[in-house]
Amino acid sequence: MTAPDTLRSRTISSLRWRAAIAVAGLLAAGCTFATNSQHPGRLQLSTADLPNLGRVLVDGNGRTLYLFIADPPNASTCFGACASIWPPVTTQGRPTVADGAQAGMVTTLARPDGPSQIVYAGHPLYYYQADTGRGDTYGQGITQFGALWFAVSPQGQIQTTGSAHGGFQF
């Protein structure tokens, strides 16, 4: 092997490793969900009072949970590009509830693209990728993928009050 061939081989090998590390990092970042310490791997549903929105469902980290108007009861229609912007709220095992979330309204559904998705009062639940902080509601009332997205009340209803904004206000 000549010097240019050796250099080219090392460069290609280095690029492959960098690409593999980058892909692994992206996959790890996209596969996180809020679990609770009493039941590792199981998501905790709770509620929070958010400014201009009222009491809505959140996960154990205070992230707002949404429903998609286009979903029929107990079925998700959000896959692919939709699920990359509106990641499904998933769990390993039965989710737990606290602070006003109602255990009798919680079920799960199998997804072909990953773990079980949490369903509340017949509505599959989602995060919004632009909501990065506790209490963010940037997804509230917006239209994407052909229909509206709304936060969910503790009674399992569409929370139509309020508009998209970020964070808890203290």
C-alpha cells in the first residue's frame, strides 16, 4: 500500500467512526423519556397549572403532553416525520399517575416503530419537540400534519384555552 492509499484508508476509517458516534448520540438523545424513580422505565403522568392554559397533563419532569385531533380513539396516526416533531409519549410497563392524573383513563397502545405509547381517555399522547423546558406549551393550538394539536386536561378533554408559549411563570 502506498502512502496516499494509507492516508486515504485512515481518513475513511476516521470518518466512519465519527459518523457512528454521531448517529449513536442522536439515537440516544431521541430515546429518552421521563421515568420515575419508584418504577424505572415507566413514565409518570401528572398535572400542572400552566399560565394562560390552566391544569393540563404533564410528565414527571413537567413537560406538557398533547393530543392530535386527527387520531381516532385509541389509535395513533403520527409516524415518520410527524413522530420526529411530535414524539409519542412512551413507557416500558404501565405508567404511574400522580397529582390529578386519573389512573382509570390510562392505557397503552403498541407502536410498530418503538415502545408502547401512552393513551389517556382514548387519546394517544405526544410531546412537542420545540418544548424543551418544564411547562413549555409551544405546541398548543397549532396545526401540523393536517390537524390541530392541543394539551390535555386531567379529565381527558382538549384544553382549548391559551396559546403557544414557553415555561412556567413565577
